[in-house]
Amino acid sequence: MAWLANLQGLVGLTAILLLAWLLSEDRRARPGWRWIGGALLLQLAIAFTVTRIPFVWTLVGFANGAVTAIEKATLVGSSYMFGYTGGAPIPFLLKPGAEPPVVIAFQILPLIIVFSAISALLWHWGVLRALVRGLSWALRRTLGVSGVVGLGGGATIFLGVVESPLVLRAWFDRMSRAELFMIMVMIMATISGAILILYATTLAKTVPNAVGHMIVASLISLPAGVLVARIIVPGDGSPGADAAEPDLAYESSMDAVVRGTMEGVQLVLAVIGIIIVVFALVNLADQLLALLPPANGAPLTLQRLFGWLFAPLMWAIGIPWEQAPAAGGLMGTKAILNEYVAYLGLAAMPAGTLDPRSLLITTYALSGVANLASVGLLVSTIATLAPKRRRDVAELGMKSWIAGNMASAMTGAVIGLVTWA
């Protein structure tokens, strides 16, 4: 009955839709079943088309080559600046069998700076603007969203939690509450380009073609985010801000490179700070939990508690029950603490902890920035850009966190449905 296990994700999709309806601000105003079915079919179509059709997957796979080139170029700069800690040859002998050390701060995180500068330059040249408009058009045609929501959805694929609102700053005062919530959820449910490169590099040895999977995850999460957001905050039917053009510009190519670099540096510092604090808080929590009596012969840890709490969710989206606690621990880490910490944990898992299909489902379910720190960052950014919407943004902040995680879990369930064990 292996085919039943492959359809296990339907349980998760049903549960997520039911939970979204229970959390709805107006249960009677939910979208029609035809629209809901269309949104689900769109997610399945994206997942199947990209991952199951060899020609399309080959095209997506070219992104791995581009990332490899960027990584190689970044190591040139980081090794010059940081020496052997940044990737230059080691000036001493290693122990037999030992591999050269990988210093995350000096060898991996600089990718964010380089990719941020390249992204800004491509935006200035119009390449990313064209891609954003293309995604915006696709969302409007398939899901019937307004122009500003389509633009926001396109921007979230390439820009981060802070940069995405900058593209829409001229429309925040005019968009409806439902449109505002859709944009916030899409930001929470996806991963921007610079962070995507970081996460994919971290998973390169664990998940084959990690870059391609990260791209597909964000594409699936766009309609998932719109679906969950529209059920939770249906809106009053007002048209809102329909027409929109990107409100982000650079004075010159050099200005784009410099500003992109500075934004990348700020993001790297933020990532370093968050990782240090999160690891410290987890260790403090584990020290406190160690004072309690052991459970099943092993000391309590935050990872184990997250595993028990989120195991039912991970089982529902398609992971076998015996593997669900391990995946649940990662999902809890992602939702409460930070998704990069979760991906570091996934990369460090002993071989065989998750089978290949479960590994893929977990990778997709973790692909979003919906954590508690992101809530504060997103709310403060939009409130600063649009002070008149401060109250709405504050009210929708935690809802966007819940909805973003629901959309990411839905993405995991969808990829599980098209990936046979």
C-alpha cells in the first residue's frame, strides 16, 4: 500500500485549509471552492512541471552552475580579505584524513554580499524588474490578484523582508487590508535570492541540486501564501490598489553596486548576530531542561520538545511517523527561532535519519522566513514606510507568521505528492 503513503500529504493539505478557515476573520466570506481548487492545482502544476519534466528541471539546474560561479568568485575576494579562514590555502599541515575547515562567517556568508550587489545591479539594468513583472502577470492571470499583490509576489522571490516593502512603499496607504496581508504572508512564505543562495550552499552536500529545489519551493509558496492569506483575511471585496509599478531605483550602475553591497553587509551582520544569539538561547534552554528528569532514558532538549510538538504536522504533510520527530524538531526550530539554524541542523543530521523523499519534503517545508524575528522586522519596516498602516500591520504581524508557516508546510505537502517513494 505504498501508494497510500504517497498520498499522505492530502491529510496535511486538508488540515491546513481547515485551520485557515477556523482562523478566518470572516468564515462566511471564504473564497469559492473553485478558486481554492484552482490555487491548489496551480501549486501541484508548478511542482510537477518543474521537478518531473526533465527538460524543465535541466533548465532550473543551470542555476546551480551560476551559483557555483558566484561562490568561486566570492572565495577569491574572501580569501584575499580573510586569508585561509576565507578559503585561501592553509599555511599549516592538517592531521591525516582531516578536511580544511569551513568558516561560515568568512567563506559562506560573503555570498550574501556578492549576490546582493549583483541583484541590485540586475535590478538597475532592468533584468530583475522584467522577471518581477512576469511573475506579477502570472499571479494576476492565474489567481486573479490585484496588480499590487502580483507585484509584491514577484518581488518576494528576489528581494528580502526589508527590500520587498521598499518596492511597494508608494502603495501601502492605498492597498486594502486583505492585500496588505497577502503581501506580508508571501514575504513570510518565500526566501529571497541572497538568502536562497546561502541556504542552498549550506545544503549542497545533503540535497542534490539544492538551488533548484529552493527556487521551486519559493515558486510553489507564492500561490500557497495567497490561498492561506485569502482564507484568513478575505477582505471586503474592495478593489484596492490595482495598478502598480516597482518603486525602487538606483542612480547608476555604480550606485546599485555600492548600495547592494552595503545592504548585503548589513544582512550578513544581522545573520551573524541572529545565529550567535539563537545558538546561545538554545543552549541556555537545553541547560534548563537538563535539570528536569530524563524522558525515555535521554535528557530533555529544545530539539526534542520541538520534535514532539511538530511531529504530527510533519507526518500530515507526508513524512513517515518514525521520521516525523526529527523533521518536527527542524520545523519547530524554523518557526520559532530561525530557518537557517534549521537548515544547519538538517545538513548536520546523520545519514539515514530522513529518507530521500522525507528529506525533500522537509527542505521545502523549511523554505520560508516565517519566524518570530522576521515578524518584528517586517512589521517595523512597513510601519516605518507607511505610518498610517501601523495599526493594521501590528494586528496582522502574528497572523502573517502563522499563515507563512502554514504556506510553507503546504509547499512541503505538495512536493511530497509529486515525489513518489
